[in-house]
Amino acid sequence: MNFDDIIGTAAGIFTTIGVLPQIIKALKTQEVKDISPYMFIILCIGVGLWTVYGFIKSDWPIILTNGISFILNGIMLSILIMQKRKIK
């Protein structure tokens, strides 16, 4: 693995796990009223497109990190939608 691959993989890992603290906090507190669902919709579109790009380029670090990021951001979006439905 060369230096470029290490930097790219590290960036992908940090980007992927970046949403975990928000998911954990939302699950613990059940508070999501100040979180924008639109941000997570945009993130899901972005990382979904990166995943497709990874498949086009046959680049597994891009596919894995963005695929996992898509799932995690989708989980957070689902939490937001479920909590906002409870509030109404």
C-alpha cells in the first residue's frame, strides 16, 4: 500500500465514522428536532454517487467506505424521520 492509498483509506474511514456520534446521541437522547433531514438526504445522495463512482473505477476503498457511509447516513435519516413522526 503506497502513501496515496493510506491517505485515501484514512480519509474514507474518518468520513464514514463521522456520523456515528450523531447516531449514538440521537438513539440515547431521542432528540433530533434541531437536526436537518435535508443534510442527510444530500449526504446519502453524495456518498451513493461516490459508491457508484467506485464501482465504475473498480476502487474498493471508495466502494467500501462510501457504501458503509451511505448505510450509516441512511440509518440517521431513518431515525430522524421516525422521531419527527412521533413529534407530530
